[in-house]
Amino acid sequence: MSSSERHLSVEEQAVILALLAQDFPGADELRAQVPSAVVSGRCGCGCATVDLRAGTGPRALASPMQDGVLISADVRGRSDGVLLFVEKGYLSCLEVYSIEDEPATLPRPEDLIVGAPGSWE
């Protein structure tokens, strides 16, 4: 891990695992990537969006899910949302966005209203 990278926080891990709670082809591989995934970058606007790099853990196998937005979720009681991206079968970005002017903060997992995998276009 480079000096500019860091491990996912407990809160970030919980949000990602909440997004991956549904069963779908490749879900097990993506869930196994979470403990060793690292944050490789952040959005410059101050929101909670983080770029991800797959870790080197023994269970960090590629998912058959390839590129793009895998899962989207709305945040209960807020005009915010969350998108989980994959690239070449690996977690690549946790995007947290707001329709308001303020940068979006990381939501609580229990506040996520998760869509079906691959349903966001």
C-alpha cells in the first residue's frame, strides 16, 4: 500500500457490504474483496466518494461482473445516493452523491434503499 492509500474505514466497509448484501452472480467474490480493498483516491469536492483498489488478500478474486455501475442506492430521508462501481471484476469506486449543493456524507447502511444489481443506467 502506498503512502497515499489507506484501508477502508469500518463505516465504508459497512456501506459496501450493505450494497452487496443481495445474492447475484459474482457477489461472493466482491464481498471477499472488501476486507483487503484500499482507498486509492478521494473526490476533491469534499464528499465521501472514494476510489478503490482491490487488495492482495488471499480471497480477492475477480467477479464475473465486469465494468460500470454495479449497484445503486438511494438514502432514506435525504436527496443523496450511492453508486458502487466495478472494473474488470474488482471494486473500483464508492460514489456518494447529493442533488443538493452540499457535498454528500457517507450514509448509514440501514438508511440505504438498494436497487437490484445492474439496474442503474
